[in-house]
Amino acid sequence: MIRLEDVTLFVRSAMLGSFSNAAREAGLLPGQVSAAVNRLERDLDKRLFVRSTRSLRLTAEGEKYLPFAQEMLEVV
């Protein structure tokens, strides 16, 4: 089941460019944001981000999902 909080954290991570920045904004730990995005990726069966120790960028699937996720949050 896709959680609205996970979608929100995905969108904020994409917009801010890091799990740390999204976590700071949400008052969470970076690991909690990472876990939320991992859960969303598992639920969607799609890899949304390419992660490295110094960068975070959307995959092609993540780029396709982002507008849908943003629209979903606007509707809710």
C-alpha cells in the first residue's frame, strides 16, 4: 500500500536534491526519509533515485513518476 507520507518525502527529496534536506524540512532523520523512499520504490516496483554518497538524482522512472506524485499531492 502506497503511503501518502512516502510520496510527499519522495517529492521533497526530488525537489531539494537530498534526503538530508528533505529530512531537515520534515523534522525527520535522513534514514527515515531514505526508508520511506525505499518503501515507495518497493511498493511501485520501480527504482526512483540513483544514490551515491554525494548525490541523489532521479532515474528515468523517477522523472516519469514525479509529475504524477505532485499531482496526487495537489489533489489530496
